[in-house]
Amino acid sequence: MGTRDVILDAAAKVIAEQGLANVTTRQIARAAGFTEAALYKHFANKADLLVAVMRERSPGFGWLGEALHGKVGTGEVAGNLTAVAEAAITFYGGGFPMFASMFADPDTLAAHKEELQRHGVGPHKVNEAIAAYLRAEQQQGRLRPDADVQAAAGLLLGACFQHAFLGHMSTPGHRDDRQAAAAFARTLVESLAP
């Protein structure tokens, strides 16, 4: 494992334990077993490191981008969207400690937004991918041609985000993640079916 990977693993662990706002690059470097100078050889600043942790060490993030790849016209639309919903719930649930810390510090949030823009990434990319998938399914005739695919993508991800949030709040009667993902996808597809 290279230095960069060791730093990312240490950063993910320290951020999860202490929250982003309470973590310094010095603490991350120490947890990784390197100097702070070694950290800055791989990352421009703390925000750059955070973006890398979110992209490369957050649970489910890779699945969010890949879950629909090559799925147009195959399987059931509800099944394809269930895979996305499961990944989104995993990602949001695992990322909440980091998200909360980031939003608690306006300077870190601003830096994070700049880094996302610089890298051409961000949460909107998942919405775009789902909307593109739904649009392609419309062209296949598997969804209503007049369905608002952007709204549908937002509804699916919004339901997943809320489910993950409620899971952190230990809400009584909280559904199992897989059951919730399937129910969200099924309900959405029922409203989009031709």
C-alpha cells in the first residue's frame, strides 16, 4: 500500500472518530505514521484530502456511479433502481458524520465546494446519472414519455437520504435498508410506468 492510500485510510478513520471540524492535518499525518509534510506531497490542503476521502473511502460511493452502468433495457427498472437506492443509503449513512462536520464549519464547506468544482464531482452527479438512466428507459418505452426524470431522481435520492438520517436517529420502526431501498424504487417506478 502506498503512502497516499495509508494517508487516506488514516484520514477516514480519524474523521469518523472525531468529526471533520475537530481534526487537523497534523493528527491525520500522525495517525498515518508520516509527517505533515508527507501529507502535503499528496494533497494540496485539508479540503483536497477530504474530497479524496469522500471519493475513495466513503462506503457506497463507487456503487452510486456504477450501479446503472449498462443497465438500460435490462432487468426490471425497479430492480436497477433498488441497487442504486441501496448504494445511496449506504453512502449517506456512512458519510453523515463527515457531512455534519463539514456543514458545521463554513470555511471547510466553502473549500470543499471549491474542490468538488475543481475535480468536476459532487452530489449532483448522482442525480444526473439517475436522470440519464431514466431518460434512456423512457426511450426504450419502459417509462412514461412525459415523466419528469429529474424530479424522479431527486425523489429517490431524497428518500434514501432521509432513511439514512432516520437510521442515525434510532427512529422506532425504522425499516431495514434493503427493504426501504426496494420500496422506494418500486413506488417510484409505479408512478413512472407507462
